[in-house]
Amino acid sequence: MAACLRFTRRVWKSFIDHQGHDATCFPNLVVHRAVPGSVEASLKIEPYNINRVGTVHGGLILSLTDTLGSLAVASKGHFMTGVSTDIQSSFVKPAGRPGDVLHMKASLIAMGKSLAYTRVDFTDPKGNLVAYGTHTKYVGKSSVHPKNVKLSNDGEIVLEGEDLDVD
């Protein structure tokens, strides 16, 4: 497994271990792929993820935009992924019902010394776009965290910092 995927999964595990919002709302999120600046994940939709008409709740899409945007920042070696300054989502069509699998691809559009900009696309199992979101994060203080790593351009190896396996 490539270092970038190991590191991004380690960051995701820290979200779950914290027992906060992510662990409550989508503990079954699976990170499948991570290369520097891009993360692919999926989520089996559970009954607690839906609205009163039986489809994915818009708040779930917003929460996933936040979390996947953070993981896109993590894919660049940031253990602490900053704080949100702006987040928005657009809903193209219903994103599924319980038992369906929602697929996500998060991309880091740009990252400077203070701000990171991400986009998350949500697709159904057939590859149809169902929603997308953008997320801006303040990353100024997180860029010097001691658990950060420097990854090779292809994400295959850690050049600086500690390379740990996810439990």
C-alpha cells in the first residue's frame, strides 16, 4: 500500500477514534485510494443517513464535503487538516437510499500557506453525479504539526516524518 493511502487512512482513523461527529454519522466510510491531492472513498447508506422522504439527507452531503475535503488536505501530508472557513454543496439529484453505496472523489484544488480549496464529487454506483461540494479550509497553523509527513510526488513513499501503518 502506498504511503499516501496509509497516511490518509491514519488521519481518517484519528477522526473515528476521537468519537465525534464523523464516528457518529458515517463510521463506515471507506477510503479506497489516496494520492497527493486526491482521495476516493465510499459509504454504504444507512437508515440514519436519510431524510424524511427516504433519500440521503443533504446534511450528510455537507458533512461528507467537510470530511473528504479535510482528507484531501491530509493526502498532502497534513495530519491536522485545519478548520473550515467556507463550505457549500449543490444537489443534482437524489443521492440514494439505505443499502445504496455513495462514491466520493475529493480533490485539493489549491493550497497556499493559509488556505486550502477542495472539491468533492458524489456519484451513484453507475457513476452519475448526484451532488458536489466545495470546501475552503484555514491550514496556516496545521502546516507545522509534528505528525505531518512529506510525501514523494507520487505518494508512494514518506520522505520526511514517521510512516506508520493504520491499526
